[in-house]
Amino acid sequence: MFGLKSLLTVALVSAVAALPTLEVRAATTCGSTSYTAAQVSAAAAAACQYVKDGSTAGSSTYPHQYNNYEGFNFAVAGPWQEFPILSGGVYTGGSPGADRVVINTSCGLAGAITHTGASGNNFVGCSGTN
């Protein structure tokens, strides 16, 4: 017969095993600029908060809808929002630079894209985004 302690241990192990796995945000390189996983995560988290709040960074239009005209094979389904990623901190307005993180409206990280090396106002994928 199982004691209460054994039963609680089994219940605890079952509960821990059922927890969802947190998404790992990988480092990426956009053109010649490398971003750490922490920088990618910080940009995605900021974008997520703006999306949840229905607001934008400063007087900018970011985050805003990203239509994926280039046909990237993102890690999560759309609709998507693009948001600048900067090497010197989280974007709060002003010049967005060339690089973006892309999230969906459920705050899943889709990938990273850049204007660097693209023609016109198009994007190419940063490392890890096809």
C-alpha cells in the first residue's frame, strides 16, 4: 500500500513532467551584426508587451504587422508583428535600424530578419530564419 508521502511524490513528478517546455530563443546574426540569445529574447519580450498593451514604442509604429511577402518559413504561425532589435539595448522609439525580430500575436518568436543585403524595402533572414 502506498503511503501519503509516496502518493504526493508521484503526483509532484507527474505535474512537473506535464509542464510546457519554455521556448529557447537562439542567438542570431543579421548581416554582420550578432545578437545574443538574451538580446533576441529582450526584443521579443518588449514586442510582446507592446502587442498585449495595444501600444507602440515611443512615437514609432513598432511593433506593426509583418506580411511575410518574402515567404519565410517561420517557426510559428501568423499573424506576425515585426519589432526592431538593437545591439545597444531594447528599442524604445526613434531610428529602428535594419534588423527585426518577428513574433506572432500570441507572442511566439517566429524569427529574425534584416534589410541588410536585401533589395529595396525587402528583408532577408538572419541566421536561423529561412
